[in-house]
Amino acid sequence: ANHRKIRLILVKHEQAAAYAAFAYARVTGKLGVCVATLGPGATNLLAGLPVALIASVPVLALTGQVQTTAYAKSAHQESTGWFRTPNQEAMYAATCKHTATCIEASRFPDFVRHSIRIATSGRPGPAHLIIPANLLHQTIDYTALNPGEYRLLEHKVCDNSAMAAIASQIAEARYPLIMVGERALLPDASLEISQLSERFSIPVITDMACKSAVDEWSPMFMGCMGVMGHRAGERYLKEKSDLVLAVGQTFNEISTLSWDPALSSDHKLIQLDTDPEEIGKVYPVAAASAGHLPTMLACLSEKLDTLRITKQSEREATVAALRKQFPLFASNEMNSEKVPLLPQRVVNEMRQGLPEDAIILSDSSKWTRWLGRYFPARRRTFVTAHDYEPMGWAVAGVIGAKLANPDRPVVCVSGDGAFLMSAMELSTAANYKLDIIWLIMNDSRLGIIYDLQKMLYSGRIAATTFENPDFRKFAASFGIAAQVIEKPGELADALRMAVQRGGAAVFDVRFDPDAIPAVRPRSVLITKEMGLPNPKPGPEVTRAFISLLKEK
């Protein structure tokens, strides 16, 4: 507890520990560590680890176990798999890169080093180590090793000839496009992507899992992909591009709008990834390479510097024209004076009220889509778990993000349903005096599912509405300042004051729950391919259609 380099944080639920470790690793690129006891503690912790597996984020999970002499004797909370007890190792094996039990105290340092090496090497992810109780009371001889003595600290694999061939194809393309995915963030290739884009005037689109992989004020940024994706990027991709360079792209169902064939038709698809198993997984490729993405992209830039770039000024003009025709982060609704507040206005006030270096964690809700569409972010300032999206992850994850960035504002944006799943972590922030801001988007609904029920099931609502507590009193019980936001102008001012004042803060934001976003036309196909029914005639469908027409 008093270690000079390791800080122990007691959260209020083991799942929150996994989310906090994930967020810490996600924003730093370093290993996140979470710890839980055996049995129920271990199963609670397990529920928070799939997000790290999906996002390829290095996390070390340590859990307890009964003493080895008590195996198969029905010891209290035994989880060995013997005689109708849960098999802790088997459960973790399905969610982690590796799981093991150390049964010999003298080998414990080796097992820890092995687990760290596995979590951080190759394609990162969670690793799990079980520590039986009797090991904790033994003294061993131990010689500390520097990290470089037991694992590779750098593994900058790059196929030079492959980069030369790919550079030639990019140089010859008239309208190349960079499509960035989540695996471009660890190891962090965001700077190399930005340099490649701006040096050679190659526009960039990102999926929501890696929003802010580039500075979204860059003249070469053309928006996010997905359900509420930006028209500028979609138009360039489908009508202009003759080559797409996919970097760390997962090609997930939501971002690709149910694997739109337009993402691979009428242009070459070149795929760069950290993991060779991902090459060609969803779309056929014209060329590909796997390795260390920052090194590969830097090499690609060096190769392009020696080549004649086709139609660079023409491409710049095309990008500028599309950005002017379809502004990325603009709509009349962003300045609306309506009450209740429109979501677009809420997002606009967030941007006005927060400094540009604030780190935003967006929980699983339709607010991630609103933010993707209307919130411009500086490079590496916006974090989602979009490829897995467990509700409540960001409400707890901000604990880890703030510990990693004590001198920057850290903000969680969540729906009220997601907030309630991890709300007890306000106590953790209060206990450790962490200056965290929570924005609770309050509509007493599980918004995405509620909207689907209204649109697809003739308004039959089931298990998607609830009564909320008084969030001001809830926050006040932990000594945290709180405020209800209802009118235009209140949120921007409140955020400025909260950042200036310091300390934790909670904002209960009341907005128009019936506001319908302008989704991409192909979005309907996602629900159809999931096996859901077609939209039924009704006011929600009519409003959605009007929103779509207005954006067109």
C-alpha cells in the first residue's frame, strides 16, 4: 500500500477496476493493472475485461485463489473447477490472451514477468494470473529485472519493400483516402498518420472507435464513419476515392454500416495492421502489410518523398469543396434556443465550455453518435469503447484516465442508464480527491433500444424506461458539486466554472429525448441484417425521414 512507485486504488466494484485499468492503458499506452479476490471478486472483474481484448489494450488482471492445500475440498469461495466449483482459469481463458496459476512462490516473479510480456507483446490485450492464498505469506529471494531484460521494449517490424510498393500505388492514385481504425492507437500511430495526411494531402476518415486519431480541425480530416457519419467523408469515399489505405481498421459492423460493399468497390483497398490475421478478414485487399504501424507509416512517408505525387493540388481543392458543401461539425440545431435542449446544442456547449486538451470518455449510448457527429476533438483527446460498448465502462474508466492525466480535465459523458451501472464510483473519486466531471444525459430511458422499439415494434415499449434518483443529492452525498442543466447557455458556463474551480462535478443534463439524428440512409440495413423488423409507420419514423432529407 505504501510502495513508492505503485499506487493502489480501491474502487467500489471489481468490474470498475477492470474498466479503470483499461482506460489508464488506453490513454497512456502503458500496462493497466487490476486486482480482485477469488470467487465472486474474480467473476466480477472478468466482466470488465472483454473491452480490453476487443480493443487490443494491455491489461494485467491478478486474482486470488484458495490455498493449494485446500484444492478440491470445498474451501470457502473455491474456484478451481473441482466438484461443482467455478473454474476461474477456464473462465478467464475465454477472455484473455493468457491465463495461468502460479503454485510455487519461488516462481512468482517469473509468472508476473511472463504475464506482462504476453499482455504487452504483439497485439496487446489482457493477461490473467491467479495467486493462491498460501503464496502470499511466503518470503522468497528476488532479484528485480529491468523491463528490457525480460521482454522486447520495441519491436519495430516494417517490410521496406512492401512500403515501397504501396507508396508507388498511393503516389499514382488521384484520390487516395486514409481510413483509420482502433488498432492505430496502440502502438500510437496518430502522429505518423497526421504527418502522412497533411504532407501529401491525403484526406482521413476515422471510425468512432478511434475518433480523435487525428486533429479534427485539420483541413484533411473528412469526418467519422458510421450511423451518424459525416457526409463529406462518405461522399469522397464513394464517389471520388480510387485507393483506400486502411490503417488498423477493424471494419466493424456499425462503422461500415453492415459491411457496405462500397468500401471496397471501385477502388484499391490497401490494409496495414499490427496483426497479420486481420488482413483481408472482411474485404479483399489489393496490397497489405503487417508490423509496427508507426514505423510503417513513417517509412511510407519517406518513400513518398522520393516520388511524384499525382494531382495533389487538385485533391486539396476537392477536399476543401466537399468540406464546404458538407460542413463537419455544423448545423442550425447547434445554436438552437429550444427548451428542452436539443442534443446538438448540448454538444456545442460542451465544446465551448471545455478546454481543447480535455480528455473525453464517451460511454455506451447514442451520445457517442451525437458527439462523433458534432464534437470536434484535438488529437488523442476522445476515448470510446465503440467496438464492444459495455454500458457503464466510461463512468468507471474516468478513474484510470484521471490518474494517468492528473493535470488535464477528464470528462465522462454517459446516458443515465449507463451512469447508474457504475454510479458508485463517484465514491472512489471523492475518496481520492480526483477532479473528474460527469455529464449525465438524463431522459429516463435506455435511449437506443427505446428508439428501436418505437420505430420497429409499433411503439411497444418493454424494459427501457425507469425512474432516476435525484442526481444532485446523490452527488452531494459524496461531497461532489452537482447542477441540473436545462436552458441554453447553462452547460458551457457551468463547465468553464467547474474546470476553473477544480474538484469533482456532476451535471444532470435535461435534453429533448425525442430528438432524432440524421442517420446515414444505409443504417436501416444494420437492423435488418440483425434480424429486426422493418420500420413501422409512425411519428418517430417520419421525424427520422425528415432529418435525413434536411441533411441531404
